[in-house]
Amino acid sequence: MEFRNQFYDCLNTRADALFELSDAAICAEGPVTSLVELSLAPVFRRGHGALYDALAEGAIDEDRLRDLLADQLPTDAPLMFGIDSTTFPRPNAECSPDRGLHYAPCRCDGDRKVVPGWEFQWVMGLEWGSSSWTRPLDARRLAEGSCPVVSTADQIRDLAERLGQRDDAAGRPAPLFILDQGYAAAALTHALDGLEVQTLVRISGDRVYYDGRPGPRKPGPGRNGVHGNRFELDAKVNLRRPDQGLVVPDTNKYGRVEVRAWHRMHQKVQRTGYFARLDAELFTRLPIIEGTVIEVRVERLPDGRNPHRTMWLWHS
């Protein structure tokens, strides 16, 4: 009840209608496909005109709502968050402002992989263990043409500042943010430089990293390369020994699990994408961004299938 009261206080205009509209969305028996369905829900005690009026004229204190959601996080466990984006299709709304082409995992024609619409990015609090319950903390629409690395870093920084204001912030491990393969791991690490957070990003198995340890100086003019020895993730045999390793002989879902980690690895970055947006005067040479490359091998998948590839992760 206390949470509901505080949520109501976050609604500045048309509070009663917006509050009941939220209840209607939560109490729906299945996916909500139209606003008319919500207006017919028993918990929404107003007409459908009030519903449209609330959405058109209502106002929410977004910062206060984000503070309220952050306050609901547990105090007895390290904090872990998942970040991912999703597309809200608007294929027929040609006059919708800031509409763009975004990835859609499923299309009826089985051909197109993008659909006109809006892209929203979510931050969800994750449970430790195998629970599928999540805690929604933030959702923002990404502006068309914006840099995804900068937008993601701003979202992480905003939540980290809210977490730092909590009474239990002292002595807790740095919060962990988990992202999928579509995010640029090295660029995000650079954008979050100086912020007390951890990032864990899934990376493609065809990437190449370097250990930053040049070999003996070669004879002749010139200097040794600054990047060091080459480390190919998809190489059949990697002679570089891991800095850390963990083997769990038998697990219920995955059988034998092997984890290996190589510290202080980096990629050769290019002046494209995120790095092209940086002021060239800030550095005469592209930065070397170090992190830990992690390899995870499992014996089987939970459904019994054999894993068709190794999972690689970047941690910083």
C-alpha cells in the first residue's frame, strides 16, 4: 500500500485516471492490444473518454518515479541489472514524429528484419539464481540518430547516481550491468570511465584482442607495436594461458562448466561510431581500453542440446 501511495504522488496531472489505467494494465488477463480493452476493465471506473484525456493531458514526475523504483531494490544482495532495447512497431503511422527503422525479431513475411517504429531501452533489476522475475527501473525512448553508446551510458550513470544516494550504498559491491551482443563493449567501457560500476557484455566469437605486452624489440629502425600479442577468440588453439580459471565438474542444467578469464585485454578501436564523435583534440592516439575477456564452455544446454558455440564475455 505504501508503494501505491507513493506512486500516486508521482502523478501530477489526471492522477486518478492514470492510476486506475495502471491498475487496468496490470490486471489484464492477457496481452493488452488496445486502449478500449483497458477502459472496459472493472478497476477502471471511468469512461473511455477519460482514458484518452489522461494519456493526452496527464503528467508524470519521471525523476520521482525513478527514485521510487530504485528504492524498491533489495538491500541484502549485490545489485545486478539487465539492459536491452525493444522496438515498438509503428508501420502505418507515417506521421509519427522521430520514427525510424529498427530491428524486429519477427516479421510475418519472414524477410524483413527491421520495422518502422520507435526504439525503447529498458533497465531491469535481475534476481540472483534462476528466477525469471525482474524489477523495471527505467525505460526511455532512444531518439532517432542518437549514439546508442552515449544513450546507454547516460542511462547507467543516472541509475548509478540514484543508487549512490541510498543509505546502504557504502560497503556494497559496484552494481553489475549486463548487456547483450549488440552493444559496443569497449566503447561503453570508455564512456563509463570513472564511474563505480561493472559491465558484463556478450561479445562475438570472431573478435580479436591484444594483451598489451609487446615482445622483444625487433632489430632495425622503428618501434615495437603498442598492442602486444594477438588473441583470436575463434582460433582453434590459443596458446595464451588464462589468468584465471574455474571448472565445475557437474551441474544440473549444463553438465560440466569451464570458465577461463584473460585480464587487461584490449581491441584496436577505429575512429568510427562512438569514437568518431569524440573530440580529436582530446587524444592524438586512439585510447587503449582494457578489460577482462571471459570464455564460458558448457557440456550441454538445459534442453539437452549440444552447445553450437562458445560464449564470450567482456567484463570491466
